[in-house]
Amino acid sequence: MSRALRDLAVGVEPCGNDNRIYKAVIVNKLNRTSTLQRLITAPLAAFMLLAIFNARGAEAHVLGGNFGGFGSGFQHPILGFDHFLAMAAVGIWGAQIGGRSVWTLPVTFPLIMCIGGVIDMSGILVLPYVEAVIACSVLALGLAIATRWRPPELLLIPVIAVFAIFHGFAHGIELPQAADPAAYAVGFVVATGLIHIFGILLGMAVERVNREGATRAVGGLIAASGLAFLIP
């Protein structure tokens, strides 16, 4: 029996020498797993296609004129596809790796992102190729999920930190332009946290449903969106 079937068979006891009930329960589990996998991947695929068709979403980082407070800050990371996908991917990857990464990645990213925003607002450093690096972060995170890459923590945190710096830098210009900068910042952080939680829950569901097939599907869709952001 394969490892996947052994996992499915946990808690299922054969009925005497007749394994027909045993096999029927496993088949039923497989059917439920396939249904759940479709429920997860279908909406995600639709969202990714929408992201690809709006691949210039990275341009939304610079908004013209003054804009609102909490509401504007809250909706910006949700409506900015590149930021949304990166935040969700961080949560998915953390859930996939497991252990401390479930919380260290989603905590590290927004904290370092704040540093990137401060760097931009202070003007002490100008980072090159910001939008390209953001697109590459979506591509890289998608590939990491698809290939189930599990780097050591000493490498994992710096990789996340580099991407976070560029994401924060891209958004740093918006904060002083907001009508209520403090409320905007709070809304932005709250929305980012919720996206991380969404990614963690999605990652846990993917791990529960089908570690190989669903992982490749979700990671591949995210990577494809990142590649679309890179295409002019």
C-alpha cells in the first residue's frame, strides 16, 4: 500500500477477512478529498486568472492625490494583486514548511515591510527595480510552494526579509499622501495580517487534501501570476 493510501486508511479497520468495506471507506475518503481539492483550487485558479489579466496591478502602488484613511489602507493590499499574492504565498509556504515557520514567516514579512516603508519615506536610500523585484517575489514564492522547498531557517528568513523590504518600499510613498496616515497604516497592517491568515489556512487545507497535486497546482498558479507581472 502506498504512503498516500496508508494516510487515508488511518482509523479505518477492515471487517474480518472481507476487505470490501475497508476498500469502500478508502474510496469514499478519496472522493471527498478530490471534491475538497476542487473546492480549493477552482476559486484560487479564478482569482489567479483575474490577477494575470490585471497584471499591471503593481502600478497601483502609486496613487494620485490625497486618499482616505483606514478604508483605503485596508483595501489597498487586497486590491493590489501582486501584494495580495505575495502575502498569501508567505502564509501558504509557512504552513507547508510547518513548525515555527507557520508564524515566523507571516510575522517577519510585515515587520520588515515596515522597515522598507520607513526607508522610502526617509529618502536615505533608493532601491532599484522595485516593481520587478515584487513580481519576482510572487514568482519565487510560487515556485517554492510548488517544489515544496524547505530551506534552513538561516536562509529562509533573509529571503523573506529581502522581498519584504521591497514590498514595504513600494508602499512607503503612499503613507504621507493619505488624508489620515495613521489610520491608513493601521488599515494596511490589518488587511495584510488577514491575508497572511488566509494563506496559512489555505496552506493547511492544501496539506490536508493532497500534498503533491494540490501543492503543485497552488504554487504553479501563484508562480504563473508572478511571471505575468514581469511581462511588460
